[in-house]
Amino acid sequence: MAAQSWREAKEIADREGADLVFHNYDTKEYGACSRDTTFGCFVKGEFVEERCICMPAKFSPEELEKKERAFLAENPGWAE
């Protein structure tokens, strides 16, 4: 199930008992997942990983937003 924000992703994780929440920068979606989930797609028969920020679902939506901002500030150009 796709979400549009960390808040919605957290609600999904709480409802489904997922360990992690994520923001997929390639699909522009947020959501919840387990630790063994991989993100990507096949292009001409080759698996290409997608850029995601995954964090423990135990954090509040505000903490998730703060941690995402900090990661992006420390890694300029990562989201481009």
C-alpha cells in the first residue's frame, strides 16, 4: 500500500506490524516494509535498485522527517 507522507507510512506500519517505513525517491512513494524487502525493477532483464530511505517504524513522523532532512543535508546530490 502506497502512502504520500511519513505520517501515512507510519500508520500503515502500525496497522500491518511492519518493522520499517520508507520513502522511495524513484517512485515518489512512502510505505511500510519488512527488513528483507528490496526495491527496484527489471530493465532489459537486469535488476536496477531504486533509491530509498528506510528507517525503523518506531520513530514518530516528525522524527522521520527530521532524520530524512539530516540525511539529505549530509549527502547532497543523493536525491537527484
